[in-house]
Amino acid sequence: MSVNDFRNQILSSSEEKIVGVNKRDLIDKILARYSSKFVIYRELLQNSDDAESKSVQIKFETEMNTDKIIRILFKNNGFPFRSEDWERLIKIAEGNPDKKKIGVFGVGFYSLFTVCEDPFVSSGGQGMALYWRENNLYTKQGERESADDWTTFLFDMREPIELPDVQEFARFLVNSLGFTENLQEITVHFNDKLVIQLSKKIQGPKFTMEIAPEFNRLSSHELFYLASVDFRDVQLNIERLLVPDTCTGKFNQISPSTIFLNIASGNLDVRADYEFSAEMKRITKKELPRETTIQMIYTKFDEQNSSGDCVSPVFKDLFPYPEQGRVHIGFSTHQTTGCCFHLSARVIPTVQRESIDLLDMTLAEYNSEILCLAGTLCRILYENEMIKINRRIVNTQSLEWLEECAARALTHFTFNTTTPNEQVGEITESQFFNCSEEKLTILSTTGILPISDVRIPNLEMLGFIKTVPLVPTIIFEQCKTFFKKAQSMKLIRELNVLDVLIELENREFSENEMFELLKWLISYLSKGNIIDTSNFERFMEVARIGNDFRPLKTIRCFLNPEIIPSSVDVPDYVLSYTISKNLKSQDLIKWFKWSELSLVDWARFISNKPNLETDPTFVKKVYEILAGNFNKFSIDDKSLLRQLFEQKKCIPTKFGMKIPNEAYFEGVNLFPDLPTINFQKSSNVKDLMELFGVRKIVEINLIIDRLTNHDDCDYMQLIKYLASKSNDLKQNEKNMLKSRSIWPKYNQGSQKIQHFVISDLHIPLELHRDLGLPVVDWKVRWVRNTPEEKFLIELGIQQYPTITKILELAAPTTYSDIRYKALRYFINNFDRKYYRNYYAAEINVAFLPCLHDNYAKPLECFINPECTVMSFKVINRGLQHQVGKLGVRQNPNRKELLSKLLQNLPRDEINAEKIFGYLSSRQADFNHSDWNKLATFDFIPIRNQSNEIFFTRPCKCFFKFQDELKDHFLQIDFGKKANRFLQSCGVKDEPSSIEYAELLVKSSHELWQLIGVEKYLNILRKIANGFSNFGNMASKIGLVLQMKHAPILVAITNKNREINSEMRETNNCRLGTAKEIYINDDKIYQGIFNPLTAPEEDNLEIFYKKLGCKSLYDSVKEASIPKGSIRVTDKSKKFQEIIIERASLYYFKYPLNDIKSDDEWLKKLKVREIDYIETSYTLGNIKKTRNNNTSILRDDNKMDSWALYITSNSTTLDISKHIARNIYKSHGWKHIFAVNTLLISSLLDLKEMGYPVDVLLQQVNGKR
């Protein structure tokens, strides 16, 4: 049975019982446990307001002479209790069913039981007493003789309690009074003393506000519709407030106080469907009203400060600003609103009535919809305030006051996290921003605008942003929380580059604003921000300075006043110093690619000023700047400066403005009519004037004219003058002095003066005269190191003979005494005077004396006298130790030696021995290419039988070989030293394998007869070694073909054969071709056929195979037939056991590449005995038949089965031959003997020989 069926069974058949209730516990634990302070008065005040009371009186009665409360009377003058009210009073949890009321003596009444046991209620002439009997609550009701207009609650304290704090209690009552609908007065008595008197007065009629069409009046789920919004003002008064003095016990009168509140009421139409209404009735026990009201309580934004300064602390809770307001459900709850307004609404609270119920799904929807339109009401109030501010902007004189008002309004509507339930603020705030089609408006620096059109200010931009709407500083500073949230919601953004561009496009900037702009941009870029190229170019184009509308893109430079004063004219492309003076140069360079205005660029600009050639004062100011920075100019800069000024009349002189080249320095006084410069301190501009071309000496053409055209001119005095001014002469002037024929030559005994170019003359030394050199005419003794000498040397006078001249004097064409002096002078002064300009290869004068009265150039003679054997020139012995520095070499180089040898071949053997001996001492100089060249030349003299000399190359002759071969090869010997050189050239001790092979191909039979078998075999062995080791012979394809077909190979036979013209026998050996000879790799076949075979040497066998000799084993075809009965005998068993047992030993240390069949093949080999074996052998055309004792044959029935057939006469050697032939690729005697040893030796003997037989021994011992 399911649980559901079980439940139905019980409901249909079982006896029912009513649920009991412990009323005391119910009231004490639940109904009387409201958590807030003054909860009793809150509930009674709420019910009084619902009963439309105008006045409430509260009286605290105390014990005699104490401050302890023993009784409280609470009275209101609302409508009296009706019969249904009395009925609800005695029914727990049955509240007021009136859909417009919050209570009227329902559940809240039972809060009285928190302080009393037996409350009493009197109303309309009737009374009811409530009292406990055990755990049940009972009532008694009766009538009063005379009725009054007051409903009274009397409750005696369970235990005496303290009097409430007067100010705190008054604050609670004021807060409650502010949100009541009907209640207008509250008085509080301590016994008979009136301590608190409060009143409320509605100011004037309601004002209904027109709601703009852009507002969405429906709640999010269309449960409520905002029908209208109206306003009214409320006045709250504290008419009497007595505060007890704790020290004296007396009461102090507090001054009366008044506040004014604004109440905005949103009148909501309820549009709930039937299902939702029914569910609400089930939960709340009330019908949903057709309309309801939400109220926002606040003070005027422009009165907040003035009223707040003098207001009583009792009114504190009615002024939440700048804290959050509270939600009031009749009276204040713990729930905050999120903004600086109190919200009064008929939302459904939790049981404790301290917060809004957002847990129950239906109640949550109902409450959320009311909160939603509370957000709409907030937005309407805010936008209404912005409209008021906008109207005042035109007429107000104080924008700051309006900004304060706007800031306060915005602060009131800045939503923060609500407590205890965050959803309340989230719902309200979301609707606040989303209820209108229009963007939220705020006050900006240009008026009221949508928030999206306004920018959050950037402090760094305030100096230049004037037209872009900004959030005023006052508003931004006071509303940072709002703008931070608005930024996160992307409602507003901070000023950025695009805004700057808009500002720039709308107007020109003053210089101060441009400074602020550049300062901001530098800071912006320095922080790592990036402006894309197109925007930066746009920025530079639209940023314009002052009235001349110059865009920044035209700026290229900025001014450094330490170099160029800010007071002078500068080009238009230079940024105004007013702007740049407070900016860092490195920033202007880095971010704008501007450079500091250079002196050169400034000079280029200033040089085009007209007053440069007319105004000496202006010019002197310019030169003062340039001269002060002269050392900062580069060479190129100075060159440019000179070009700018040298053709302008810009030099002030005592005869007016002159071109620099026409002006002279002050010290030039050679002629009195020279125009000298006119400066206050000419030393300050000396370098600059010199650069421009101002003259330091008299014009050189004038001096030249005096030297050449005036015979009476004292040229020595003129030379001294020029020497003293040498540093001041320009290069072109010095060039004129160098190139003109104005210098007198010394002529002994002649009176006529001859003039020469200075470079054609020498200084007047005695040696120069002895050598016949032209010297300058000098009337007095020549003194070294004087200014005159230095000046003439600078102009180019020869201090000593040139290298060309001195070598010309040392050549054999001059007189011997001059030639000797010239050579000695040249050698002695070579290191000091000629070394740098001396190149031995370029000397074309044969000035060096050699042996045998010859003269030679430096590279045509040598120091080593031994090279004379090859007809080289050798320097005289007296100069051998001095001419090395002149490029004379010790010996000829390798090229010269080769050339000389091949052009002048040795005359005879003696001459050859000397030449080759000398070349042997020089062979370390030769390289590989030289040796290859010598190897191919015919330069070695050979004397033939006719005593005639002919020449051969090194590869055609040898130092030694067998005497019998002297008719076939050339032999030489020029002595030990000479032979070393020839050996390096390629002469070998004996012929090579190739040369021997060529000899055999041509003369094998002749050589066979001449030298005999053993010497012939030695030659073959040499050829075989050359063939296998180096491969040189293998590369001689033609020679190898000849060797294959020629009878050059020694063949061995055991029978005599006829001697014919082609081959002959010599001691069982003869010559044969490769085709006729076999490799003897099978002793059985060799014994049967006795063919021509190769000598049994490994090297020769390999050589024979490469020439084409065939394997005898591969060449013989064999066919065997077993005869007689095939049987297993003791002998066959014995051999089969031994073969299988020792199968692995046959391969011990045997190379893998020479194995034909492995040990598995051996283990499968069967051994059988027969009578005999008939075997036929075929070699070429020769066929022979034999009866054998042993053979290994394939089983006809099985392709992979083999049998070893033996006879009674078979020996182990016979068996070994056949086994070796089948398991090894090579099967010579050593292989046969190895197999035979394994067949006949004991295991112990084999172990002694080193075979691994330990396992076999263990197996044998195990069998025993």
C-alpha cells in the first residue's frame, strides 16, 4: 500500500480529534516576542491610526517615591470598538480583514503580554478584562455606566520597569507620527506631568504632478500602475519636551522645534488577475485593494543645510541624509531603502513586521512590484528636481549653489546596498534607471543634459576643456559613489581623447590652454596609453594656437633659452616659449618628435633678416649668441654658417658694413687703409669672425705681387712675416704660395735670380749641394727648427731627396762618386726617411750592385750565393747584411725556381746534381701544386747507350729494382741530397703495381723465362697488393681487361702437359689466363680432375677471382646415387649421436657470414649406412664417375630432409669433408680438419682445446 492510499484510508475511517493549543506558550513564545524596542507603542499607535484617531495620550504611573513604572494607560480618540472588534480581540491571529488597514487590534495586540499579565481594554462604554488561568487565557466583558470618547488600554506591569528615556521615546514618537495617515497629536505624561507634546499639521492642498510620457508607469509584471503623483508638505512640532536632570531629579524644558517634510505620494492602481488575488487572500486573509499608495518622505533639496543646522535631535530619524532611509509599513522597519528617502508603503511584512517578506513567492511578487514602482517614483522625483534646477540656471547668480542642490539631489537618489535584504535596493535601483525611455539627466557645466552626453572630469584636462559638458567638480566630489556605479553601468564615461578632439575642433586654444593640453597629453602617453596614428594625426591638425590659427602639425622645434634667448625672433615652426617653458624637452622629443631649435637652423632663419646688413646693433646681438655657443658647432655646422654669412655685408668695420672677406682683424696693421672689424670686445667674436673669413693677414696676391715684380723686395723679411702669420693663412692662400714660381734658387756665381715652385727646391744643406740638388737661395746660415724653416717645409720645400731622385742618383748612369754617396745616403737614411714610401716591387731602377759587375732591381737579385748555380743575380758581399730592408730576398721564391729550372734545364749529370741539390734545400718552399707540375715535366737528364742526353719526367725513372728489369725501366742516382728532391718530384724506389702489370701484359713469357717462378710470383703478389689495397689498378679499366685475357697468371698442376707456343710447364707451374685457372676450393674435385689452379695464398686467390678465375667447387656438377640397402647400423648411430650432440660446437667462433647451414640443419641430418655410393662429376666437357664411401644427399620424399650416407669403409676424414662442404661456405683443409677434430676427440679433450662443452658433460654424466 502506498503512503497516499494509507493516508486516504485513515481519513475515511478513523476517529478525528481536535488539535490542542497551549495558549500561554503560544502568546509568550510567538505573539509577544516582537523584537524591536517600543514595539507595544508601535502596535497601539498603528491600530490607533487605523481607527482614524486624531490624538493619542500615553501615561506612565510610577510607585510612590520611585521612577519604576507600575501601570501604563494608552488612549486614542478613534472610532470605538465594534462588536466584531471585540470578537477579533479574543481570537488569536485574526487580524483586521479591512483591505485598506494594516491592523486594528489583531495579532499586534498580544504584544502587551510582553510586560503584563492581565490587560484591560475600554471603548465605547464597554470593557474587557483578559486574565490567565493556568495555560488558558480567559476574558470577562461588561458595560460602563457612562461612555467617553476615548479607547483606553490599561496594563499593569508584571514587574516594575524603568521610565523610557524622554528624548529617545520622543524621537520614536516623532518618527511614528511622521508616517501616520490620521494621527495628528501625541502627548506623554509621567504621572500627572506632561513631558512630551507632539503635533502634525498638513500644509495646504495636495499638488498633483503631470507625469512625462517617456515614463513607463507599469510595474515589471504589470501588477500595479502608477496612476498619479501628488505632493504635500507636512509640519511637525515639538511643543513641549521636558528632559529630567539625572543629578537634581528636576525636569529641564527643551525649546520648541518645528520641521517641514515633503511627502510625494504615488497612487497605484492594482491590476492583479483573479488567481493572484485569490492566493493573496488565502495568505493575508484580506481582499486586495483596488488601489494603494506609496509615499516618499524627504526634505527639500535646497533647504537641507539651512534647516538641518538648527533642528532638534528628536527629528534625527526623519533626516536620513546622507544615510539610507527606512521602509515604513505603517511604522519604521529595519529594512533600508538604499537611497536617502523614507519609503512608506502597504507592503506585506514578515511576522515580526521588521522587514519585507520576499521569501514567499506570491508575497515576494506583490512586494517586488510595489518596490518596482517605488523606483519609478524616485526617478520622477529626481527628474522633477532637475527640471527645477534647469529653470533656475538662467536667473541665478550663484551656479555653485545650484551645483550644491544638484549634488544633494543626486546623492539622495544614489542607491547603496540595502539591509537586511539586498533585493529591496536592487529592485528599486533597477527600475530607477530603466523606467524611462530617456537617459537620466544631470547638471553639467553646460546645463541639464542626458548623462550619456556628459563626461566625468579629468583633473589634468580641466585647464583646456571648456565646451565639452562635464560633471561639475562639486557634484563629482559629493557623488563619487553614484558616478563610479554609473561608469560600471556604462551610463557615463570619463573624458577621453575623442572628447579632446571635439574640443579642439570647436575652437582655438590660448597659449596657456595649449600648455595645459600638451601637459595632459604627455602625462597620458607616459602612463602607457596609446593613441592610434589616425587620431594622433587628427590631433596635430586640429590643435590650433591663438588668433593665427597655427596647427600643431606645423611645429617642428622648441626653444632652449640657454642657447637662444626667448627675446629674439624665431621661425614660425618653433613652439612658443610661453608654452614650452614648463614642459620637459625629452617629452617633446619623445612624444611629438620635435627637436630643439638648433643654432644652425636659427642662424639660417636670422641670416635672411634685412637688418642683418644694415643694423650693427642687431648684428652684434646675433653674433653674441653665435659666438657664445661656437664650441658647440660641428664641422658641418661651421661650414654651413660660413656659407650663410660669407657673401653678406654683415661685418661692422671702421669703414662700414663689409663682406667678411673684405674685413681684417684689428691687429692687421701692415697697411693703414685696411677695414678692420669694429666690436666692443673683438676677442669674444674672434673664432666666429675667423670662420666667416675675416682676414688675419694681408691678402696673399698682394704679397705675391711684391715677391715677383719688385726686384728690391726683401723676400727674406717677407718670408719671416709670412712665417709669423702661418697659422692665420687660409689653405687656398698657402696653396697659392706652394704652386707659384716665386721662390729664388741658389746659383753659384750667377747674379740673375731664378724663381721656382717651392717643391722643386731643397733646403740649403751642403750634402744637397754635393749631390747637385737645387736649393733655395738663402743669404745667411741655415738654422734648423726656426719658424722660417717650418713655414717653408709646410709649403713643400724638400728636406731631403725624394726616393725617385736618390735612386736615380744611385744608378750606374751617374758619376761613381755621386752614385756611391747617393747609395750610402739612401741606405743610411732608409728607416728614417724612405721606409714609408718605399715599395720594392715598384722600383724600376737597377741601383743595387751585384757580383760580376751587374746591377739589379731589389726583386731581381738575392743574398744567398748558392742560387748562382741556377744563374740568379747575387748582391755584392759588402751589402749582404744591409739590403734585406730594401726588399732583397735571401733566395728566389718557388715560382722563380720552377721557372728558372724549366727554362734552363741541367746541362749534364754534374750540373743536374748541383741544381737538384740546391733545390733539395729549398723543397720546403714548394706546395702540392708545384710537385704535381714537376711530376709532369721532362727535366731529369738521362744518358743513353749512345752517350746522348735526353730528358725524362720523374714518374718514368726509379732509384732501384731487380737487375733483370733494367732493360724495362730507367734507373737514376744523382747523390743523396739531389735524390731527396727528385723523390719529392715523384721518382720512386721501384715500379708500382700498375707498372708491373703493364710489363706483364706486354712481356709475361719473356719475364717468366728470365726471372723464374718465385720472382714472378713476387711480382704477382705486388700487383695483387696494389689491386686490393689502393684501388688504383682497379680504376685502370683498360689495363684490367688486358690482364683478364693475357696469360700472365701462374697456374699449378700435378701432371705434365705438352709444351706448346702458348704455355709451357716449369716445375708443375705454368702461365695461363684467368679463364683457364680455377680457385682450388674443393680437394675432392681437385683430386678428381687435377685442373689448373691458383696458388693457395689468400691474397693471390682474391686477385685471381677479380680477374675472373672461377671457383672449382661452383664449377663442378655432382650427382650421387646410393647403392645397396639403406640401413641404420651401430656405426651410423654413433656418428649421428656425435653430430647431433656436438651440433653447436661446429659454429664456435665461426664468422656468421661464412655459414651455409646452421646447427638446426645439423640436428636434422640423418646418418645411414649403405654398400657404396655411385657419383658422377662434370667439369666443363669432362665427366668422370667414382664409387665413394661417403656423401650427403637430400631425401627424395622431403625437401628439407638430408641424409649422410656412409659405408663400412668410410673414414672420419671422408665424413668431415662432406659435412664441411654442406655447413660452411669455405671448406678448405682447415675447415675439414676442424670438423674432423670435433668428430674424433673426447669432450674432455675438446674442453682443453677451449670449446664450451660443460653443458654436454653434465648431460653425459646425468645419463650415467
